[in-house]
Amino acid sequence: SQQGEEDPQALSIQEGENATMNCSYKTSINNLQWYRQNSGRGLVHLILIRSNEREKHSGRLRVTLDTSKKSSSLLITASRAADTASYFCATDRGGSGGSNYKLTFGKGTLLTVNP
Amino acid sequence: DTAVSQTPKYLVTQMGNDKSIKCEQNLGHDTMYWYKQDSKKFLKIMFSYNNKELIINETVPNRFSPKSPDKAHLNLHINSLELGDSAVYFCASSQDGGWDSRNIFGQGTRLTVV
């Protein structure tokens, strides 16, 4: 089963609007992370929220985590054309000894912000 | 200064060839990774190394062999390339595999097998 599934798969909005993307996962986690990928580029880490946190802010980004529902949301406020990218959530389930862990990525949400 | 750099950026090669992709990080991180992103943008971990030691091998064909000469480098060697190996390969690193698992990614290597 796939850990970390985002919805919607694609989202198109106008500049200035808010964009909300959701992520669901299946197993318990240590933390959940959001990444952005511009076309043809590497992923850029945006924000990390730990399993004992419920909400986190970073600039125009707001992330929530509901471990009872195994879901997270990423809100981008006052969107800009430069926010156009794919957004991925990734779950860290941890492992024994702290080093035997991996990030499991979802398939991403393609956000298009129209000027 | 590039934090995680991988070379080459593009690689076009014929089926059956052997090729290598190099990765270096200058962040002093302990853990390095290789990911494969397919044509549908699905990103999947292949390997992770912690201080030159293989930690994770995600059922990758043994044609793929990672090599870590030191903790700042993790190279990926691929033997007998197949059409299905065409993808974008990302190297990444993190401070450690536990408390701070934020991955810093390289820019990717687009491998095309013809």
C-alpha cells in the first residue's frame, strides 16, 4: 500500500488565492514533510511537522497534522505565479537505532498559479 | 556553493551499457540516499547509506550498485542498462536518519536508455 497520497492531483488557481493540498497516509509516523519540485529540478524541503505537533507555520505556508485521521494539509496563502510547482508530502516512519529509516513520498499535487 | 551535487545532469546511453552517476554533499551530513523518479513523477527510495554503511536497499535489481568511498560521496553504478531504467535519479542527504531527517536533494540526473 502506498504511504502518503496527496489530493488533489492537480490544482489551478489565480494569483492571490489560497491553495490547499491534502496528504493521507496509512501507518504511524515520526514526522511528515512537505517538499516542492519545480519542473525539471530537484525537490526542495519546505516544512517538517513532528507527530506530536498539530500545526506549523513558515512564512506563507501553514501545515496541519491530524494523526488520528492520518492526514496532513498544506496551505499556501496569497499564492504567486512563482509557487507553480509540484508539491509532495513525505512520511518518516523512523526505524531502530535512528538511522534505519526512510522517507516515503506521495505522488504529488501539481499546483498551477495563474497570473 | 552547491550543497548536494550530482553528475552528469543528463545521460543518454544504449541498452546493455554500464554507467555511473556521481553524488557529493558538502553539508557534513551522515546519511545519503538515491531516489528514482519515474515518468509519472513517483519518487521512490532506492538506497540509503549512513557513514558509508548501507542501511536500506529497497528491492532494487542487483544491476544497481551504490558505492560510498566516504560519507560525503555516494555514487550509483548501473550495469546492463535496460529501457525501464529510464528515469530521473536524485541523490539526497540528511543530517542523520533519525531526529533531523530533512532531505536535501541534488538537481537530478535524467537517464535515457535507448
